[in-house]
Amino acid sequence: MSLSFTRHRRLRQSAAIRSMVRETVLTPADFIQPIYVTYGEGVKQDIKSMPGVYRFSLDMLEEELLEIVSLNIPAVLLFGIPETKDSVGSSAYADNGIVQEATRLIKSRYPDLLVIADTCLCEFTDHGHCGMVHTYEHDGELCGDVLNDESLELLVKTAVSQAQAGADIIAPSNMMDGFVQAIRGGLDEAGFSHIPIMSYSVKYASAFYGPFREAAGSAPQFGDRKTYQMDPANAREALREAESDVLEGADMLMVKPSLSYLDVMRTLKDQFDLPLVAYNVSGEYAMVKAAALNGWIDEKAMVLEILTSMKRAGADMIITYSAKDAAKWLQDGGR
Ligand code: PBG
């Protein structure tokens, strides 16, 4: 009897065969764990919309770091919640700023754990925008324009002070034009030509950052971020953003958020040969957690499926709040 169809199921018949033909394999070496650090003592504070994620004061970090290192997660991404905020985000580039102090502490305790510093001003400005703002009143309401070139100077200061504190990688997330060129120049001039830039190249103005803004207290006090972050409707524009970053000297490109933008990741992966980073953001984490806590989904299977899909779409590494959980599940056999 001649067959007119292909037996695809031959390669699916056992776990052993499935594992031999698997195209995408997730490992803890792919993960970057974000950490929120804050001032004070004895602080391990819940973030309501992100169960399992905390704000830590520096004296409370040890347990978290030990767990990350024991799970073979190679890197952490630091976000700081400062004690004071002002219009120019001074505590973002203070030598004793919270991210700088956390970096020193982590590098002294775990020199091999990579510290990636998020370089932005929104957690440190009283208005919550990612750059310097010109404010004015319009019909009795406070408004403001985010000033591009004036902000670059502050971002360079921030990146240099993070490198001085010992950050291994600088990750600028502010979406000002020219930020990679400015920061590259500033780092080189300050003697940090060996420090790579992981650029948040394609960052959308997304509703998926909601829980982060609760965690970091960084919701904009007026307006929104649509004049600097990208329109979720645009994919070709992502190529232009990425191309600028490549020309300006970025070492790695990022797409953020990730889950709703897998098409954009695949395009970037095919067009550019720099390592590609996926950011599985706070809202993506919150959705899965909420459904899991209701008993509506199988959390482990869903998280591993989501992370695998990001890698399949082209991510070389994934920033994810699920890093510790996923690393544990993979250790226990995962999938
Ligand atoms: C800072 C920054 C944000 C995130 C990472 N860096 C927030 C924003 O742009 O509003 C979001 C991360 C997340 O949602 O997990 N600009």
C-alpha cells in the first residue's frame, strides 16, 4: 500500500524521542533575575500585583542572592527605589545611590554573578518620567515635555556611576534618541570601554508594565510615555530603532515586552546578528500568577511554555521574574 501522508507522530511517540528532536531547550543559563532594591533595614516587602517578588533592603538580600547563585542563574538586573526623588533624578547617579550600593554589595559577595544595571531616571524622578522634563500648565493642568538631549547627560552620569560601582553590563531603558551613542561615549571616556551595553532597543509603550510601576513607584505624574516609548502597533519601526542602536554601538538588543511581541523578536533575530534579549515583563508575570493562584492553570507548564516560546522566537537570554521558579522546575526535570 502506498502512503499519501507523512507519519509525523513517529517522532513523538516517547519522551526519549521527543527530547532528541526538541529544537529549543531552556536552561537556567538563559535567565536574568530582576531584583528591586530599596533603602532601610530589615525590608522584604511584598509587591501586591507580583506575588513572590519583593523589594529588599540591602541587609536582606543575602538569601535571595544565594538562591539565585545556587540555581546557576548567571545574572541579575537591578532596579532601585530611592529614599528621595527630585525633578532631575539625582539619586540615579549619586555615588551612594541605592543601585550603586547594591552593586558593590553583590559584587563583593558574589563576584561571578553578573550585575546588570537598568539605566533610567523614572524610578528617581518626582514626576516619574524617564528623562528631564520641561513642565508647564495648560488649562490648569500640569503638563510636561520630556527633553531628549538634556536627558542624555543625566543618563550618561547614571551609567558611569553604575560602572564605577562595579556593574558588569549597562542596560539603558529610557528610550531617548541617541542614548546608546551618548552612554557608549561616556563609558569609554571614563575608562569603561570594556563594559557592554544591553540596549532596550525596542521598548513599547505597554500596559504590561503596570505591576512594575507599583513595585518601583514610577508611574508618571502627568502624561504618559507615548512620546518616547514605541506604539504597540508598529513592527517596521522596531527595525529602525534596532538599526540605530547597532550603529551607535550597542552590544545586545532587547525587545520589551516579549510575549505580545514575539513577531518583532523573530524579525530582529533574522535581521541583526547581535545577541537578543527578551524581557518577560511584570504584567506577563502577574497574569500567569493571578490565574495560577486561582487554580485556573498549571503554572509550571505555562511558565515553561512561555519562556520556551521566547527562546524559540529568537531570544538568547530572557529577563524574567520567574527565573528562580523556572530554574528549579528545570532542575527537577522540567520538560
Ligand atoms: C524603566 C523600566 C520600566 C521597566 C523596566 N525598566 C518601566 C517603564 O518603562 O515604565 C518595566 C519592567 C517590567 O514591567 O517588568 N523605564
